[in-house]
Amino acid sequence: MNFTSKGLGKRSLGMDCGTESVKVDGDKLLLSGAVRPPLKWAYTITMDEQDWVEFFETAMHPSVVAYLSRPAKLRLALQALWYLFTFMVVYTFLLPVVWVSRLRQAPAVPAPTDELAHGASSSSATPDQRD
């Protein structure tokens, strides 16, 4: 992937997608790596939930579909479809397993005391007198 900017003049910055280190930071996904030589700049891409939605929206844009529909791009289109298929299968079957394991690891909720379970109060005041 290459990045260009008017501030860079005629130079573009290249990075190799798929070689980044990936970390989770709360609700964010951090992708870190280094720009290709001759520059040695480190970068970090921070993605949140909306970024994923927008990524897939961009992938469905008519221009992207037309680009991947060209005969010369057939191999690329098939590779993209394979990754999409794999993504769907993994998340269809893996997410329930992850959710169940997290539920099993969740701390147990303490049982209510007799007083709370029956709605009783240690006070002798009537319901109208209690605040």
C-alpha cells in the first residue's frame, strides 16, 4: 500500500499490509509497523468499530466492484472472495464459542439474602412509611 501527499512532494510512503503487529486497546484495534525503506518511519493505525463498517462499505462501492470484475483482476477477486468466505465462516462458528467461554468465566452473581429475596425489610414501618 502506498500513501501520497502533497506535503511529500513526489515521494510516496509504502507499507506492507499484513505485516503489522496487532494489539487490542479497549475498544480499539492498533496496527503498528514501519514504512518501507529508504524511510524508517514507524506508524500506528487505530481502528474502531465504525472503521470496520466503513471498510466494508468501501469494499462494496461500485468502483471497487468494477475494478475487481475486470478479467485481469480475476485472481485478486477470487482471493478476496476466499478471505471474505473464511471471515464469515470463522466468525459464524467462533463467536458463539467465545461468547460461551466468556459467560462461563464471568463471576457468579451472589445469591440474594432471605431478606432481599422475599422483599422483607428489617424495619417495622409500613410500605407507605418507608422512603
